[in-house]
Amino acid sequence: MGGSSKQVTGYRYFANFLLFIGNPIEKVLGINFDKRGWQTPLIDEQKNPLSIGEVKLPNLYGENEGGVAGKIHARYGTENPDPIDFYSSYLAKNDLPPLAYPYQSYLAFTGLGTPDFGGGWVGNIIGAAHGYYNNAFYLGNSGYMKEMLLWVKRTRIRNDGREQWYKVREDGAVVCEIGSRKIFSESELDVSGIVAEAKMDTYRFVNNYTYKVDETINNISMDGNISWDYELGRIFPNRVSKKTGFRFIYGWVPGGVSKVEQTAKIKGNKDCYVRANVTVKQYGEKFNLNFTNGDKVFIVNKTEYPYGDAALTTIFDVVFRFDLGLSIKSTVEGVYYQDLDIITQSEITVSIEPVPRDFNIMVDNYDINPIHKIREILTDDTAMKKPESDVNDINFMKAADRIWDEGLGISWSITEKSCLEAINELCGHIEAGVRVNRQTGLYEMVLFRDDWFEESEIHTLAVNKIKSMSLEIANADEAINQLNVSYYNREAIKDSSFSISENASIRNLNGRVNAEDADFPYFMNQRNAAVVAQWKLKQMSSPVWKGSFTTAEYNARKWNRYDLLKLAWPRKWQGEITVRIMKINLGTGTDVSIDFIEVVPYSSQLWSDVVIDQSIDVGVQPPLACPYEPFEMPYYLVVMALGQRQVDGELSYENNFGLVGVVAEQPQSNSLYAVMMTHDGTEGEEWVRAATINYEPAAELDQIISRTSTSFTVKDSAAISGLPIGTLIKCGSDWIGTPGEWMVFQGIDPYTGVVSVKRGALDSLPQAWGIGTRLYFCGNDVAYDSTEYVAGEEVLVSALTTTPSGMLENKGSIKIEMNARAFRPYPPANVKINGNYFPETHVISNDIFLTWAHRNRTQQTGGEIIGWFDEGVTLETGVTYSLELSTAQDGVIHSAINIGLENHTIPSSVLLQNKAHKLKLWSVRDGFESYQIFEHHFFVESASLILTATTDGSSVIGNTVPIANISVNVDESLRANMRFNGSSISGKAEAGSTITIEIQD
């Protein structure tokens, strides 16, 4: 009898390895695996994490090809770098001397290591034993490491690791480093939907014993082998407040050193910059605070001041990218001797707001100043090896300042190129030249700008000093009037191009285009390439004089290449023109031959057009984040998913249960679906693949709509033009404090594009919505998590886009709090106040007569879906109504419960004059209130009245109602200036003025 056999369906590959970069660098800003997105999972050689130090992308290449996972350590080519542990062990095992590779930068890829306290990490996403991932770096399922792009920064140090020449100037600008600046728009600063979460781990070290204190919602639990030995000391977790990062820990440490570390982490799901006000209050002898978020945290301001009993309060004003989150780590150390003394008391509170629109912030597009690069080529031992004393530093500093001000930074990676060729290419990028001064013998930079030379530095030459002249007109017949410009697009990780045309020249040639190429491979953005291309096109499209002349003028031997000369030649032009000396030839005897070209002013106007080429991207398109909205499903959708008999049976057994649904919009054409991932928030539990999300048609509002609007315009009506009438629409979010709304599609006008809907369907109420609100036309069939959650549970939901090349990494989630929505009665609909919808005012002498329409949760599961403004149906069994009328100052002034009718009268006697009132109306059944509550604010006034008065400078004559209290101060030097404080009008006016005031509050 044969034994059982196993079939191998695939392998996963792991390895520890080194990846060498080269000479010393400053840092590695990111790694891009197979062009699937930049990651910054690096730990530098000083053990300071640039990020979390780990990469966990097991599905980066797709569900079949796997991904990458492990730790990446960076060594930057210092003199004595720490060796990587696994490599040191390998060398020692083979009796080889330890090597740390000084002055060489490299990356080391290792496994994740043994998780602290047995935490694990991969879970069911990969479905393999944790040990493999702990011991070596996960390469994927194909047996080889896919292509990696490295984003390497070296701007503040030189090629040999020394500090950069002329690093910082007097005003604090880092001249050697140029970064692009950006002003953020309103859309990028939208922080609606940000979900802030805080998680803290506190570690306590006493006499080399380590304890970990884990915080849960209401208590502190202690894990690990905790010794309660009297002599080793004790920890007494006292309490944890609701504030982020606030913790008291009492302890008894007999003569020991105590160290407490706290980390508060804030996460979000928006790719935008936000500003945080971080306030830290702390006690202790030593204190340190670190912000960790790659290099994407910018401390704008920091203030410190004492706060009672030796406590120090520090306020940090920081700006950071919210999609990656911000970790705030505080460390307090001290020596304590007293029994039950406070070891540490520290408080971290964080408030988040969007960055103002005019807030400029440096983004991470680091470039080196090309002047510094040219100087490095001249002086570096691996290049031209010129002594640094051969460089005119004052001149180079002037050039570096000018280029920094112009923002013309460059980035490059050179494998093999001659020094002169490299310098010429760099000079071509910034319209400059390098020369050796004939008098000083020093290298100098000349920038081809109108104001580079002072007027006193420009040479002159008398006409009678010129022995011979040879002239021609450059660009006379075939002037270049278009440049086809190429540059490297850092954001897109590819070469990009655009064209720039000189309109006047094209018209002069009857529309004929004479084009030429201009390559800027070291510019990383279109802006720099466009600026310099404009300058070049201006020269190429302008007819100018060029030629050479011979002179015996003695001073001409002292001139230098690129100097300016005012040149007169009456036979060809009147007056003088300014020319640039391009070459000086010392002939026999006293004669000097000068080659020149007429200078085209850089400041003159160029009537040009820049046309960006839209190239076809045939490369791999990585998964993009999809817009999505999770929500607890209403009773109707739960019935559509499970069937009414099953749902009613489940609710009769457990009325608290509910399901989580989600709708999503397709973010890209090569994605057919997204994956719904859920997490119940329990620490140590894994994310669960809950469902496959089929994308829904979506559109954005193109106008503001009120609660009574039943038609509106959207930005992309074509996407929804073919949908059937009766399609359910999910509008707004249920997870940011404002309840969402369900609408019912009623059609779209083919001529105007106006969409007609029913408002406030199912258990929702009509809401006011702003421009840009996304509508998901999802119908009855939505993706949902089949797990049954109960009221009070919080569920994290992510929608991960899938493509043939991979699955989106889970970088954020949206939290849904369960409220037993499926069991709750529908709220009252079609609410009117004295026959009107949502009136703004009410006269105090009138009663308030409320009417509304019944809704029935169990009845409204078939046929046409009813809107909020439709007529009523049979009231659901057991449902009654409750209401409250209140003011902010007086609280509840009228209430009623157990109303079984469709109307209620609020007597005028309870109303309060000249105050804002809030009316709340809701339904109740079996102790459960409706999921949404009707709420409306209105102002109660005495009456609408007209005040007419005149003044003669000393008195006021007029008419009004007796209830008004009017006082007027007359000042003839002032115009009318009236104020109303809620009960009286006072003010000043010129003599003879007529004052007419209409009071409508």
C-alpha cells in the first residue's frame, strides 16, 4: 500500500544579504520595490529609526507572486560603522576578521527577528510559520529579488564624507541643498474623515529587570515574568485618564534608576499635511521627546515654560504627513529613593488642524546645489583633484546663493563620465560657465544673468582700436522657435517631456516651426526645466550679432572668457551693443583676437507657450487607494443580504447584532475589485479578509444642496446616466459625527444633467451636503462582513485595491461603532412645523403644531423604496414617538413621550422670546431609539416690526411697538452707527439723519 504524498504548489524565498551603494551618503530616503511605491523602512547606523525599521508587504507583487518582508538596516559610509549582526556572526563562525566596510554605504536585509512577547505579525495574510520571517528577509515567491529603486540623498556631505563646503549662510538657508516648495490647496488640506487613534506602550527598567505595561481602554494589564520580590521594587499602576498619553505610575525603587518610555501614535487615512499642537507636561530629572515619521515631521515652533511644582510644560507646533501617522515618544529618567514616590507623571495631548492654505512647507524633494557639485568635481580626489585653494570661494559662494534663490537644484547618479563633460552639462542646466581667471589663476563661476557683472566690470573698446572685424547674424533665417524639452520626473519615476514655443517667431515664419531638442537629465521637476528652457529659447529665437575682431589694445590681454564688452561698430549698428567674450586668442606680437556673441537680456519678455506631452504609460500601474465608505447596514440591506426570515430570527435571539457594509469607487481601469479587510480592534488579533468589493458607480456633488432639495447637478453625470430608477445612493459618512443619508435615484435629465432623487430613505434623514460630497450609486447589493457584531463594538474597515500586479498595502482604516442599527425603528418622516419644512423663525404668540409621517422598518422591504417626503405607512408595532424642545440657556422647556399619533401641539406658553430653540423628535420601540433623530433649530421672535425715526441733533422722534426698547445717542461728527443687543437698539447719528431699521432676527 502506497503512502500518502504531498504536492508542492509554491515556494517562498528568504535570504540575508548586503546591497552596496558606494561612497559615503547622507541617508536613504526610500526604497521602491518593482516600482510599487516608495517605502522608508530603514534603521540607520546610529540605531535611530527613520521609520519603523521594518517592511511588511507580503502581497506587494500580487497574491501569487508574494512580496517583501523584513528589516532593512542602512550604513552610510562612516569611518567606523557598526557591523550588521548576522554578517558579524557569519564571519566569526568562519574564523574571518570582522569587517564593517568603512567609507562604504550599503543596506543590509535581514529577518524581522523574534517578536517581543510572542507578538507575531504576519498571520493569515501569508499563512506561513512565523519563524521563516523572523530569520531572514522575505524576497517573494519567484526565487529572485525584484528590481529596487533607491532614493539616496547626499547634499550636506561631500563624496569623501566630509561636511559640505559652504553649507549654511548667514540667514540660516542650507545653501548646499535645494528643495522644492509647495503651497497646499484646500483639497489637499481636507481633514474630514481623519481617524485619530492613540496606542501607548510603557516600559519600566529597574535593576536590569524589564517590565511592559500595556494600556487597554479602562485598565492596565501587566505581561511578562514579573517579580514581586521586595528588594527588586514594585510597580503600582494607579490609573490611566482618557487623555492621549496620560499616565500615572507609582513605584518604590530603593536607590535605583528608573526609565519610562511612552509612545503615542496617531494614524489617519488622508494623504495630506496637517498641523498638530502637541502639549507635553512632565515631572522628572531627565526628559526627552522625539517625533517619528520618517523625515516628514517639521517642527515649526517650540516653547517651554514652568508649570507648578517643578513641572515643565513644552508645546510643539509641528506639521506632518497624516497618511503615515505621527509617533510621539517621551522618555523620562531619574533616581528616586522615597517609598511610594511618583516615578513619573507625563501628559501628552495632541490637537490636529489642517495646514493653512498659505503655509509654505519644504517637501522631500532634496536636490544638491549645482555650484557645490561643480566645485566638488574640480577638487575631489576621484575627479580633477584641484587644490581647494585654486577655487575663488567668494565667487563660488555668490553663484551658490544665486542658484539657491532661483531654486535650480539638480540630482544625478553618474557611473562613468569625463569631468569636463560633466561640468559642461551642469553649466548647461543653469546657463553658466566655468573659467580660470587670467589674473588670479583661480577657478570662477559666471552666471549668464543680466545683473551678474557690475557696470564698472563691463569693458569698453574704442572703434579705432579695432584692426579687423568679422561679423555674421546668428538666428537670422532659421531661428529656433520651439524647444522639445526632456527632464526626469521624480514623482512619476520616469523621463518626461514637454515643448515650449516662441509665438512671435512662429508667426513671422508664417507658422513654420523650427524645433530643437533640449535635454535636462539632472532636473527632477518640470518647473526647473521650463525656467531654463525659456532662457535658452529666448537666445535661439533672437537674431544677434556674432563674430570676432582683432585689436592691439593692451588691456584686452587682461580680459577673461565670459566677460562683457560694450562694442561699437558704426558700419553695422548705431551706438553700442553688449557682447559676451567667448574666446581670447593671443596672437603674435601685440594683437589679440576676440570671439564674441551679442547678449540677449534674460529679463526681456518671451511670448511662449508650454505644452506638456501626455505620454502613454505602458508600465505597471500599481494599486491606487480607492475612495470607500463603510457603514453599519440598515435593516433593509441586512434583509437583502440574508433574507427577512433569517434576519428577524437573529434579531429575536440577539437584538444587538449588526453587519458592517462598505461601498467603493474604482480608482483605476486595471482594478476589477477591492478587498474588504476588517479588524475588531483587539490587540494581537489579525486583519481578516471579509469580502470582495465590487466597485459602484459614483459621482460628486457640483453644488450645495439643502435638506429639501430633490434635484441637483453632479460633476460626472455620464458615469450614472444608465442606472435604473430606484437605485439606492449612499451619501456622506457615518463615521465622522454627521450621520450619512440614503437617497433613491429617480432619473437624470439627458439635456441638463440634473439628477432627481428621493431624500432620506430607509432609516436616514435628509441632510445638507456641500460641493464635492461623493455619492455611491450602489443599489441593494453591497459588500459586507458576515461576522455578526454587537452594539458597542468598534470595527476597523479597510478597502484594498487589487490589480494584476498586486494588492494595495493597508496603510489606514476607518472605524465604525456598532449601534444595533438593524433593530432600531425608523425615525419619523415628512416632519412639518405649522405646515412648513424647517422654518427659521416662529412668532412667540403662536402654538407649534407638529405633523409627521409613520415609517415601518419591517414593512418597507419590498416594492418601491419610500423617501422622507412621501406619505406615511402603517406604524410599526410597538413604536411610539418622543420629543424635546430646548434652549441652550434654559435646557429642556417642553417634552413628551409615548406619542402614538402623527402630530403633537407645543403650546406657545412654553416658548421663550428672542431665543434660539432646538426641536428633537424620534421614534422608540422596546427601549431602542431610532438610529437618527430629527433635529431642527429655529428662532422665536416677538413680531416682525419696522422702526422709523428721525433726529434733529438733540432728540429722536419715531414709532415702534411698545415692547421695543430704543435709546439713541446723537453725535453730529458721526454717521449712523446702530447696534442691536437682542432686546434694544442703540447708536449714534448725524443731526438731521433719517434712520430706518428693519428688524428680522
